[in-house]
Amino acid sequence: MNIAIEFIKYRFRAKRRHGVHSPYVYRLQDESFRFNFSNDFSQRFKKLEKSLLKNNTVLKITPYGAGSKKGNSSTERLKTIAKRARTTPSYGKLLFQLGEHIKAKQVLELGTNLGLGTAYLSQISTLEQVTSIEGCKNLHTKAKENLKTLKVEDKCTLHCAPFSQYLDGDNQRYDLVFIDGDHRSEALFELLEKLQKNLHNESLIVIDDIRWSEDMFDAWQQIIKKNDYHLSIDFFRMGVVALRKNQEKEHFILKKK
């Protein structure tokens, strides 16, 4: 996949709120993009992220799913993991803003990694708990350390388990689900199927890296055509879907801000 060409296509087609005719999506863009992190959290986060991007500590990684585009390895430097897997500030803010807009209380993250995405989600003001799942034990341990450093561990519950295995025993209903782990279409479809029991009509599912590969983008194209989801939004890197069976099926390509 030529990501540069895909980005040009996206920018050409993407709309801001004044080009959107759906009242629900208009409000989402108009209201959610006003929310921002506290200065205190932003400063702590930037300090931690900067330190991770310079950290030469070597971790033994148990790979799950598609892993790195450059291939899996049994050991990696922490700075390499942080650089590859970090949720960029603009998309981290988008996650937080979506959660704020829907007043999310229960949030599920599939793919804790170093806990940076978890930290973004922890800032949702209505939040009761972020449940985050990571398959690799060493990443799970490091994420716990990072969340403690950021002083957000009180609302974050981390589990070390394969996604599918965890979901089999999970009956919690979630307002917001963030999928950021296994970058394979087969695994993504399996997770979406298992998640059906964990959703209500207004739940939002955010899928990261929809343009990670041809396989992932093909999966995204199939998802937005499915009758299961009556609302779908393309934010270039992230895709959002919701059941919303009370509305006509609609798809939007939107700019973050």
C-alpha cells in the first residue's frame, strides 16, 4: 500500500463538520473536538514519551498477530517499540475526545503495548474504568510502570492474556472499544464477532491502523459495508463504527479537526 497516495485520496475526500449532513456526526465533530487534556497530564505524558523514545533497554517480546511490518524479533529496544507503536498526539486526543463526547464510563482497549493509548483513554472525565488487554507479559509489566509514572493507574485495569481468550469470559458492556493489537483481517473479524455481546446500540468501536496493510484496508472496506454497523467514520489512521440500528446506514470520511 502506498500510504502517501492513500493520504492524498483521504484529504481530497475528507470533510469538516460544515460538509456533514448527519446531525449526529455534525454534533460529534462540533462538540468533541473542543475537549482537551489538562496541562498537568500533557506535561507528564510528554516527559514520559520523550524518555521512552530515548530508552535503550532491551525487552524480550512475545509476538502476537501481524507484529511489526519489518518482522517479529524475540528482543527489541524500548525506544524502537515506543516509536513504532505509539499513538500520535493528534490521534490520542481523538480517542479521548470521542470518549468525552459519548460520556464513556466503561472502556476496553485491546492492545495495551506500553500503555500510552491507555493513558489517553484514562483522561475521559466520565470514566469509571479502562480495561486494557496485552498478550506480551513484558509489555504488560512495562505498561503498568508507565501508567503509575503518569499517575493514572487508579482507573486502569490491565490484564495479560490473548484477546480472544479474554473476550470469551468477558460480559461487561463497553461504551468505547479501542482495537490496537492484531493487524490481520482474520483476527479483526474474529474480535468484532466476539465483541457483539459487549456492545450496546451507542457503543463506539475505534479500529487503529486501518491502512496498515492492504489486508487491513480490505478488512475496513468490508466492515463498512456490513449491515451490522449503521455508522462508520474514516479518520485515515483510525476507523470508527457503531451499531446505531435506529438510523439509516451512513459512512463518512472526516478530518480530525
